Amino acid sequence: MALAIGLVVVGLLGVFNLLLAYGLVRRMREHADLITRLSDAVSGRSSAGSIAAPGTRVPAFRAVTVDSDVVDSRGLGASTLVGFFSPGCAPCEELLPQFLATARATPGGRQAVLAVVVSDDSSAAYLIEPLREVASVVVEGRGGELGTAFGVSSYPATCEIDATGTVLSTRLAVAAGV
């Protein structure tokens, strides 16, 4: 009889411990969400990351590419892939091959891809050359017109926008088989 009572007490303690652990995990998730929202509010970023969130309309912009072509918000196609990179940025260098592959697979070719290299000096050549093959490339300094229009807060940052300048996605999706 004492053994049965002991087993029931241990079983009840186990269930209580399980419920307590579940409650703590749930509370930790709530706190993580609150901390993320607070951090985003303080920094002025959306929870989508380092670029304007999906559904946001990018303000009008105009820039000149390294090939002396003019790109502006009025000349966008049905869908434009946009990427922001900075020289010396390790995450930018890690993302570059994926961006290049996605750009190569983007319908519309170079006219449907815009790459912005954020640099104030000539150290950006190693980024510009491969991007130039698959995209219209603009070089601008920090706080430039394109970075401001797209709300870029860190690098790399990518998005896809439609012809109206509305951000469709901030995730870089590589086409199947690439």
C-alpha cells in the first residue's frame, strides 16, 4: 500500500513538474516576442529585418548605375529583385553567390535586378564586377537615396518589389535547380 501511495505521489510530482516546465517555456516565448518588438520599436526597424517590410511601398527614387544608365521607381518591371551589399561585410560575401544565382534565374534579366553597393571608396570593385553581369548596379554612400528609400538598416538586405514599388518579399528565394 505504501508503495502505491509513493508511486502516486511521484507521478503527481512528475505531472506538476511537466506543467510547470510547459508554463515556463510558454512564458519565455512570450517574453522573446516582447523583447523583439521592443527592440524593433526602439531601432525603428520592422520585424522583417534590415529592409522595408513586405507590403511597404518604397518612395520614389532615381539613381545612375555604374554603366551610366538611369534607374528610377517609374521604370520598374512587374517584379524587380533588389539587393544591398557593402564591401568588407562577411554576411554580404556569404550571400553574394545566392543573390547572383537568383539574379541569373530572374525573368527579365539585368533589367529586373537592381544591386546597390554601399561604399564611399574604390574598395567595392570585387562586388561590382560579378553583380554587373546580372544586375543594374548602383554605387552610393551610406545614407544614400536608395538605402533611405528602401529603409536599409544593415547589410546585406534583399527584397522583391512590384511595378508600383511595393515590397513583395524580403526573402531571397533561389530558383529550383540553381
